[in-house]
Amino acid sequence: MTEPTPLDTADFDAFFAEESAARPRQTITLFGRTYTLPDSLPLMFTLQAERVQHSSDPDDVRSMLATLFGRDTLDEWAAAGMTERQFGVLLIWSGANIKAPGSLTMQGAAELYDQQEAQGKALAPNRAARRSKPKRKKSPSSGKRS
């Protein structure tokens, strides 16, 4: 009986680093500072969005923003005079452009925000964060009743 040959170690660190380097990343300038969005939505952001979806605690929002833009951004932006509308537009734009850089213009994000506000769906920070997650598609119905 022969001994099994040990397999090479699967190095996901190297794989993910190489894959990440090849993916395009969107940068933005806001209040004189440049931010580089992640190449995909961080798992921590997604987990926090689920956990705090009904929270209005600014610390929850700070925590979520830190995964995308770095620590203290909420306070820096608020001190610079950011409005609720600007914040909502930024989150809509960022969510779309993390998934697919260049897929949504700032004007397009502003129009989406305005449409949602007109429908009575003004984006609270955590609602905007949830909107940046991919939606599951329903499977088509056969039209038959069971």
C-alpha cells in the first residue's frame, strides 16, 4: 500500500490578493479627500447592514462606513456640512460602483435618491446600505396553482 501524496497548500491569501489587484476600483473625491472604494462589498459591511438595519444609532452608521471609507468619515463629513440627501446619493452611487465601477453616474444616483424620496422611501443611512447589496431574483412562476 502506498502512502498518499501530500497536496500543496491552497494559498487563498495569494489568490485573493492577485484577483483583487486585477479588479478595477473606483475612486472618489469628497470634501478635498480622495477615497478608493473596495473591489467588492466587504462581508463586514453586509453583516452589519443586516444586524443594524432598523437602528438609528450613529455608532452603527459609523461602524458600517468605516468598512468602506475608513474610520471617522461620518463625523468628518457631517462637520464638513454633508446633507442627508448628499449622504444618500453617495451611498447609492458607492454601492453601485463597488459592484461595477463606472456603472452609475452621480446624476443617476441623485435621480434614484429623489425617486425614492418622492415615493416616501427616503433613505435612512442603514436603508441605503441595504440597497447596495445584490438582490436575489425570484424564480419565474409557471402560472399554475398548486
